[in-house]
Amino acid sequence: MQAIPGHTETSEAIAEFFEKAEMVPSLKLWRALWPSDPRLSGHAEPGKVFSATFAFWETHELQKLLRQIENILGQGTENEEDEIRIKLLAYCQIMECDLPLALVWNVLRVIGDEEPRWIFRENGQDCIYSSQKLKAITLRADSLQLHIGHVLSSIWDLEIRNAFAHGHYILGHGYVLLSKLLSPISSGGKRRSSRRAENPSYQEVRDRYEAAKDFLVTLSDAHSNFYQKMRVKHQHFIANAEPS
């Protein structure tokens, strides 16, 4: 198992990522971070585009969800299992969200001197699942000598995600028992081996939740700061009012 990144490693990787992004021509970077809305382009004045605001509102909703989860956890849970269920839910929600991964991938594209693209596709194949997206991000980031791909891949654990999403787990004695290989329903009657050497502990779940939350909050803050700096520079280009 790869070491789960802490706050410092995540913050440094995201800072490095955006420092590299600042070297991209600003208008191209704007298009990578905030897509224009082609459905409204016909209503814009010549030389202007409507910039889609979904990225802001989706990010706000994610942050509100995290605050609500933190409030629930702050009120205390009856036992460890209740805490772990909530953190499993939040961890999977964060890591399955399309927007943060699409933003990272798209900015990596323009850092690599490619055009921004809002359809997540590598080598002619649509990347639908988080594992596919993270693999594509890691390959691009590594080729650019950026650490953000390693950080994301170290936070991600496919077996924990699949176990929670499909209900193939049992909590007890400080561990998340990944039960898919034990059940005749989910194993298909075949003997298969797990990618993991051992079942995840409650502490691992806590660490992965904190790392995923840290990544999302840090990325969202950096994205928002970039917006504040760039919207003034590109006021002449944007037809619609943007959230502040």
C-alpha cells in the first residue's frame, strides 16, 4: 500500500501544479479552468463567450456537504462503526466527483501544450470511472514531473470504493472486512485474490477520508483564488456575470 499523503504533501503538490499552470497563456488557462457554454454562444457579443458557472456551484455544494458531514461527526457518534460508515460515505463521494478530476486533467493538458477539452477522453477512449481518470491524470502528471498524480493515486483505493459502493463489507474489531471474496453471491463461486494484502483498518479509513477532504478543499481554494485573479484580466472576454 502506498503511503497516504498528509496535508503538507498535498498542499505542496497543488501549489506546484498551479505554479506550473501560471506559465500557460492566460486565456488558454482560463478555458481549461472554466469552460465556455456553447449552448449560449449565439447570444454573446462578437468576441465574447458565456462562461459556464457549473464549476463554482458544484464546488460550493461539495464544500457544503463536507461541512455538514464534519458537523455531524463533531456532534459525536455512538460508536466507532458509525464514524467509519460516515467517513466511508464521504471518502467515496469525494473521490467519485467528476469536477475535481476533470479540472486537474484539463489543466495538465494545457500545461502539456494541448488544447483544453471538457470530455474526459484519453487515446480515443472515454474515461468514465475514477480509476480510469486517475490513471490518465497520473500518467500526464508524471510526464510533466508534477507530483499531483502521485498524491491522487495514493489517496485512492479501488477496493475500499467498490466494497462500500456495492455493500461488500462488514465492520468490526477495528477493521473493514472486504467480504466480496467470501460471499457466494458476489464471488461467483470462484476463488479470487484481493489486490490488498490485508483488510483496511479503521485508522486507514480515517486517514483516507482526511486526505481526500484535504485534497478537495485545497484544490477548491486554489481554483477560487485563480478565478479572482483572472476574471478581472478577462472581463472583456466574458459575456455573463460570474459568481464572486
